[in-house]
Amino acid sequence: MGSGIAAECALRGYFVTLEDTTEVFAERGRANALRALEHQVRKGHLSAADAAAAAARIDPAIGMRRISSADIVVEAAPENLALKREIFREIEAGAAPDALLGSNTSSLPITSIGQDLKDPGRLVGIHFFNPVLQMALVEIIPGLRTRPEEVARAREFALALGKTVVLSKDTPGFVTTRALAVLVNEAAWMLYEGVATAEDIDTAYVLGFHHPMGPFALIDLVGIDTAVSILDVLWEGYRDPKYRVCPLLKSMVAAGRLGRKTGEGFFRYPAPEP
Ligand SMILES: NC(=O)c1ccc[n+]([C@@H]2O[C@H](COP(=O)([O-])OP(=O)(O)OC[C@H]3O[C@@H](n4cnc5c(N)ncnc54)[C@H](O)[C@@H]3O)[C@@H](O)[C@H]2O)c1
């Protein structure tokens, strides 16, 4: 998601530092961003010149060395509360006091992510959708202590990226993920129980409900590890059996079949070109 957000921001004229834990991962993020831009060129939605200009605005980095010069920081690390809290402590220590701080979490309460911050009023949920360049929605989530002016800034940022904004209260899964998680989990339970094949379940959702892709194609795109983390957050947050994660999803994670990003999930994918 970080690479998609970087690509969208660069396309709209922002200079982007794409931060990761190692140089290899940061470079991989930039390569993914370039691939997303090239895909838009191939589809005729973007000129090669605009894609090249955007690519030149994305710089991979590690160690948060450039954090002090950022106007906007968007965190898109794995869906893990302890990790995100730690990252935001580090961000707050290095970032300018007036920088907008956003988290792209898809399910974790913003209030919990920001609970260690000296100024939790700065943190806003800015939830993008995958693939970022193609998806028009951004869900904005104010935490309980988020200042209204920071929410307004987050909204302006999303609008500047050409997105449509919906506002959600700070509840686990917000509006979008809460519904989506149940849908893909139910599909996984059906596969687990032998009701139908993954291919037939996907075909049923696409042709029967006019969904643009089936639940297994979607979960492969999202990442099965991310989907399991999200279901765990919803289970933890509501303790409602409807969020009980299908064991098949956990087995897929244990097997390293995480979806598109590992080349295999419910379906197989060709390796990305270097
Ligand atoms: N996958 C989706 O479709 C989707 C959609 C919307 C939102 N999200 C949310 O976006 C976030 C990221 O999800 P993802 O699927 O892109 O995860 P991912 O595991 O594919 O990518 C996470 C990236 O963060 C890096 N990272 C780990 N620790 C870091 C640190 N301390 N500092 C900097 N980078 C670090 C990893 O190396 C990796 O490159 C999650 O909060 C997820 O819930 C995901």
C-alpha cells in the first residue's frame, strides 16, 4: 500500500520519501510504485511523460533521516498495533510539530495507535484502497482525541489526490473493512467446508452480484496475512463470532501463501518483471 500511496502522491506533484526498514525493501517499494504507474500508462490512463515525472519524485529511504522535512507523513506498515504505536513514537520524535500525521490502517482504532503520542490530536486515519491509483475512495477516521483541523487537513490532502472522502467513527474496521472482512471470511469458510471451489465462488460473486472481482482474487490482492490481521483486530474489538477467522486463512499464512505478493495465494501469479 505504501508504494501505491507514494505513486498517487507523486503523480499529484508531491515529492515523496518512501521509507522502509531496509534499503532492499525501500527499493522494492519504489519498483512497485513504478510498476503501478506503468500499468496506468499501458491502460491509456496516463502519459509516459507524466509517469516518468512522477517516478522521479519518489525517493526510497531508510532510518527516517528525512522525516523532519515532511509536511505529511502517511504510515503504511503491517497491521500490527504494537508496531504502529512504536513507529508513531519515532515519527513524532523526528517530524515537524505541524506535519500532518496519517495512518493507513484498515482496521486498528486510531485512538489506540496514537495513545503514546505527546500530541495525539495530530493523528488521523487516512485509509486508502488497493490498488491506490485505481481506487477513488479514501476513508477518513478521526481518533477520539484528533483535532478537527487535522481532520480537515487530511480531507484536503485526500481531495488533492483526486479521491472521494467518507468519514467514519473510530471503531474497529471502520465502515469499509468491517463489511469486507466478513465477506471474504465467509467465502473462506465456504471453501473450507467444501461448498464450492475458489474459482466457482469467485465466479458466483462476479456474475451473481456484479462485483468487479471475487473474494479470493480480492484476498490475494489484499494479502492473506493482512486479511488475517484485520479479522483478528475485529474479533479482538467486538468479540462477535461473525469475525471468527477461518482456519484455512491461518494455514495459508503459515504456508507462506500470502497472495499476489508471494506469487501464490488461492491462485497463482507470474513473478513481477524485474
Ligand atoms: N493490502 C491492502 O489491500 C490494504 C488496503 C488498505 C489498507 N491497508 C493497510 O495498509 C497497511 C500496510 O498493508 P500492506 O498490505 O501494504 O502490508 P505489507 O506487509 O505488504 O507492507 C508493509 C510494508 O511496511 C514495511 N515495514 C515494516 N515495518 C516497518 C517500519 N518499522 N518502518 C517502515 N516500514 C516498515 C514492510 O517492510 C513492508 O514493505 C496495513 O495497515 C494495512 O491494514 C492494506
